[in-house]
Amino acid sequence: MVKFASCQYAIELFDGWDAYAAHLERLAGEAVEAGAQLLLLPEYAAMALTGLLPEAERGDLHKSIAAIQPLIPRWLDLCEAIACRHGVWFCPGSAPVLDADGKYRNRAFLFGPQGPAGHQDKIVMTRFEREQWFIAAGTGGLRSFDTPLGRLGILICYDNEFPMLARRLAEEGVELILAPSCTDTEAGYHRVRIGAQARALENQLAVLVSPTAGSAPWSPAVDENFGRAALYVPADYGMPPSGVFVESEALTTQTSRWLIGEIDLEKVAALRLGGQVALYRDWPEQFGL
């Protein structure tokens, strides 16, 4: 059994690093106190760091991501310390990271009780990222992470709308896909939701979504946010008929809230052999047309 905590995360404005760090420590502590072993924050959760910048920088789309680069190592140290101190697996979401080739990439990180487990870059960029923000696609491919909780994979937001990415992870033995997300419209939320549910159905695995939420008018990057934290599973024996294992109630919130749940990943995986349907097994048949 895996006790998980997925955050419907509000992008708040903090008065300095200490206030931000105290917020993240407190938020993680709430999930740990509830018994969570796996904590997930959303895509671009690190954009909360732009609130620590002078107004002229945080209010400029391109200046804001450049100006937080010196803060990202400190942020990663904080996230690692939280995971190690509490003995949990912690994906603090993603950040726009400047690589050595001069390009920014949307990178999600994973920490375990012993420290960094690795990272996953977003593979397919949205129009906003390509055309306005100039975030480049990841070049490291897809990665899977072996943990005592099960084999994990990460698909960032839009990547959940592309079936072959999740299929690759499923073929690598991934049992749970972490899906940090950031969508600024209800339509965007529903696209990710539909994609995440479809990936769970097709591959007979679980997909855990953590979204940004609420409004942050001081940030041109994450000013409007809609989304529900959720865990999606195959609609099959022993699972909810809707495929919605658990989901937060409100579409948005101005305060960060955890969705806490517990899932037996072995029961989900067993559906590949004993389910009412065999989608994972039958997947290759469609290519014979």
C-alpha cells in the first residue's frame, strides 16, 4: 500500500526566503503528519520563488525565470532536506532550469529518504512555453525511478496528453505516473484530466495529478490556475467504475490543500492479467490495421 499526498497548490506571495521555506516545511509536515509516504507538488511550483524578486523582475515573464536561477539550488537543497528529514519520497514539482546550452527546460525533481533520485524534463512543450516563454523540450528521454513504493515515472502536464509517452513508461514497468500540472483555464484542466485518465486506462496503471490553483496576479507566468488533485486508475475490477480513485472537490483554491489517499499498486497491476479487459496486452493489435 502507498499512502500518497497530492497538493492542489496555491501560488502565494511570500515576504522573503525564510517565509517561503517555512511555508514549504509546514506544508510538507502536514502531509507527513497525515501518514503520507509520497508527496507531489505541481508543475512550475517553483515559480513561487519569483514572488521573492523585486516587482519589476517578478512582473516580467522572461526576467522572472532568469532571476530565480540563483535560487533554484537553494530550493533543491530545501526539498532534499525535507525528504531526508521525514523519510519520504518527495516530488516538489518542476522549475524552469537554465542548462549549459543556454536553453531553459521544464524540469521536475524527485527526492527520497537518502537524497536526490533524479529528474524528468517535460518532453512536449505547450504553445505558451514554445512561443512566449521559449522553454525548450527535454533531451534526456523518459526515466523511471525504482522505489520501495513501486516503480515511478513522471509526465509533466501536457505530456499526459500523448499516449506513447505513458506507454513507454508502462513498458519499463512503471506502476504509478506522477503528473505535476499547471493549467490556466478550465479547458486546460480538463485536457490534462482526460489525458491522465486515458493513460491510466490504456496502460492499466495509476496516475497521480497535482495542479496549481488560485490566482497570482503578480506573476505573468502562473497568474490564473485551475485544477483538481486526483488519482486516476483503470475502470475495472476492484476500482471505482469511473476510474476516479479520489479527487479534490473544488476546481481552484487560494490556499494549498493536500489530497490524501492510499492505493495498493499491486491490485492495479494485477488487472493486466485478471481484469475484465486487457488493454495493456492488446495495445499492439491496433498497429496491425
